[in-house]
Amino acid sequence: MSKRLYIHTVGCQMNVLDSELVAAELVEAGYELVDTPGRADTILFNTCSVRQHAEDKIYSALGRLKHLKEYRPETIIGVLGCMAQKDQAAIFRRAAHVDLVVGPGQLSRLPALLEEVASQRASLRQPRLEVSLYGIARSQEERKAGVPLLGTSSVFRGAAFPHDTACSRAPRAAWSWHMGDGFAAYDPPRRAVLRPSPGAAMVRAMFGCNQGCTYCIVPRVRGPEQSRPAAQIAAEVRGLVDQGCLEVTLLGQAVNRYDDRSEGRRLRLADLLERLHPIDGLRRLRFVTNHPRHVTAELLQAVRDLPKVSPYLHVPAQSGSDRILRRMRRGHTAQAYREMLQQVRQIVPAAAVTSDFIVGFCGETEADFQETVDLVRWGRFKNSFIFKYSPRPLTPAVELYADDVPEAVKRQRNNDLLAIQNAISLEENQPLLGRRVEILVEGPSKAARRRQADRRQAVQLAGRTACDRIVVFDGPPHLAGKMVDVVIERADAFTLFGRKDEG
Ligand code: SAM
Ligand code: SF4
């Protein structure tokens, strides 16, 4: 039987990496990757729950597949990742044509689950739900309803799902599910399948998050923090370099909390960077995302002293108001963030720093917002990702506070902050004009991909500097995955434009 797989991914770099690993494992198991759902017999959505908008898009995409499932009932439709873990059985209620719901802690079970679903006759198919239960806090509503905090592995068949209160009102369902003990590590062998850029790869340093920011769904859907053993990470990086990767980005929700004790002593992120740095053939080492509370002098000294480590730090501040930061339970004040940034500039003066901000969080006044504006002006970030607060069910914030900033105000603050940040980004790019920068070429730029250029001719290529600046220039497609020197001729807020330096 032919097995043609289409994967649609939304969300953060963790999800991009999970999709790459899932695709690699399934290709190994005989699947062929296709680029449209219409050509596939297995369609997987790797989902994100961080904001409502990301979920809405997935439910719309699922809705569009209803007819396809009607005329091709043997097509398997699966929902993976954070939304799978958050909504669980509710996904079957909103999209009854879904066959499989698998949380991020159960991805290693995916090949077997797909086999199981495929082996059933289409008419008798029993949808499968695989999610983690360990470490999941109950909401106030669940606690009041006496829903137990389950911590052991359980297999349920055909009964209502215990902690989905919306579902427990639904009739006994005809799906079966399994709840694992926890969020299992998912480390299948690496293959270049689905890797967005041939020369760059992401490597997971940590799973989960313990930070408990009140607005954030991540700890709930990705479980508690776990650091991967340094030896395992080093072996994976060596393997990737053997496959031609020049750049590795270590991933963790708060990656600077890396804490591996598998070798009888504590290895922190600085130690991990030192361990990976000597790997022959590795040219660049990066790490994201950093929590401001855990940016240490040792880490910054490692960034300064290890030439392969990129002078690039993504350190989200979220807000410039102490009152809002307290409500967010970020564990730092605006002043502490400023001091952290001063230390970065002292130890690694050339570092590019980027941040995330949430505007319109519960109770945010105009004065609070102005404090965020002040921090953005003062911080002179290379760029910032700015989000309108999106209340997430099951997070502490929805229980503690009212989502009381009107949507129009959120939108206005978002636009205002973005305009201020963009003006700073443009100014920060000016000193690069006329300079030669080394970039790792990722491949055709977005514009070139849209034009579907002839692959033999020069196209507009895009790559990144060590500081994570996007550079586009014209060159032959075979440069993808290579390091190239480019002279910068023009800059806007987001992109540097240049020509390949032939000298
Ligand atoms: N662990 C990373 C961190 O701490 O920065 C990334 C977490 S999250 C996937 C990426 C960003 O989404 C956060 O930094 C935050 O700015 C934003 N975010 C998280 N929850 C949000 C929410 N409920 N509404 C709006 N933005 C949110
Ligand atoms: Fe979410 Fe905060 Fe953890 Fe980042 S550090 S994943 S924002 S809880």
C-alpha cells in the first residue's frame, strides 16, 4: 500500500523540530512526503496552543478536510502537538473526521498508532487519543469538580475522558485513548527530511518548562523541564555535522536553565557550549530561548570566549511594568531586566539581543504600556516579537484575572510598539551598510520561492548572519547550506540586501 504523508506545522521552533523528527521517522518506515494534503493518504497537523489564533487556523484547516475524508475515508487525519495535549478528546467533538490525537510527549508512539489506525477498515475505524497526564495541574474548575490528579499510565477505552469537563457531558464515546506516564523524550535518528535549511539544524537541549508564567500554556502541554544528557546532545551534533550541518541551534523553553546531572556533576548551558564547541566541522552554535533571570556571567563569558558561539541572545522581557510582570509571575522586575541587558552589553558588546512582548495583558493600563515602550526604547533590541494577549484556558491567568483590555486597545498598542521597534531595528541595521558579513545560506528567499525560479539560474537567496540578521542576495541555488561573504548595500527594518563578495 502506498503511504503518502503531508505534515502541516504551526508554532515555534520546537514544533518545527518535532515535525522534522516525525517526518524522518515515518520516511524511514516507508512513507513518501508530499507537498499538498490532496496528494496524501496520511495528513498530520503539528499544532500550537500559545495563542487562540493558531488554534483557530488548525480547526479551519481540519474543517476543510471534511469533504476529502467523506470521499476518501481511508485517509488518516492526525492532530499532533500542543493543541492535541490541551484539547485532547474535545478535538474529536469539533472535528469528528479526525482519526488520531497525539500529544508532544507521545510522538514516539506515532508510527505504531498510524499502523493500528490503518489496519482497521475505514468504516470501523476507532479514533485514538494519546496524551500525557503526568504533571498536569488541574484548573480551579477541575479541582472543584473533584477531578483527580492522575499520575500513572492508564488505558481507557470508550468512556468519557476524565478531565475534559466539556466532554464528560458528551455521550459515551467510541474512541480509545492512552495516557502516558509523562512527556517522554523523543529522539529518533536525524535525517535531513523536512529540515528547512540544509546547513542548519535544531537540537533539543531541554523538554518542557517549569517557569509557570501565568499567561502561558506551554508548561501545561509540554510538561516539566527535563535536560537531555550532554553526551547525547554531543553525539547528535556530531551526527548532524557529518550530514553537512554547519550550524546547530540548541532549543529549550528556558534553555539557559539547562541542568544535566547525568555525569555526576552539574553541567549548565555554558558547560554544554564548551563541550560542543570543539566538534570538527561545526561552524556556528546558537541557543534559544533565554529566561532573563538565568542569564549568568558564566554563560555570557562562554558566548564571548567561544568563537563558534553566535553573539545572539533571545531574552523575552514580556513587559516593562513591574505590576504587570508580577501578574505574569515572570520572576523579574523591569530594573532586573535592564541590569541583565547591561551585563550582556558589558561582557559581549557585539551581541544582538531580541525580545518578546505581550501587550494588553490583564489589567494593563496606558501607564503600564508606556513603561513597556520605555523599555523597548532603552533596550534597542535587534527586533522584538510583539503579541496581543490571548487568554488561554487552563492557564493561571484566566483564573486569576479578567481579560479586561479591549481588543481595539490591544491592537493599537501592538501597532504602536511594533512601529517603535521597527524604527529601532532600521537604525540598528544602518552601521552594517557597506560592511562584509558572513552568512549561512538557507536557500531561495521567500520572494524567490513564490516566483518558483528556474533552479539553474541565479535566484534571490536568503541566509543569516551569526547575529541572526536576515540577508538576501542573488546567487546560484547550489549555495544553499554554505557559508558565503556578502557586502551589504541596503537595509530595511527586517532585512539586509547585498551582493556576494567575490574577493
Ligand atoms: N519559552 C519561551 C519564552 O519564555 O520566551 C517561548 C514561549 S512562547 C512559545 C513564545 C512567546 O509567546 C512568549 O515569549 C510570549 O511572548 C508569547 N505568549 C505566550 N503565551 C501567550 C499568550 N497567552 N498570549 C499572547 N502571547 C503569548
Ligand atoms: Fe511559557 Fe514562561 Fe515557560 Fe516561556 S518561560 S514557555 S513564557 S511559562
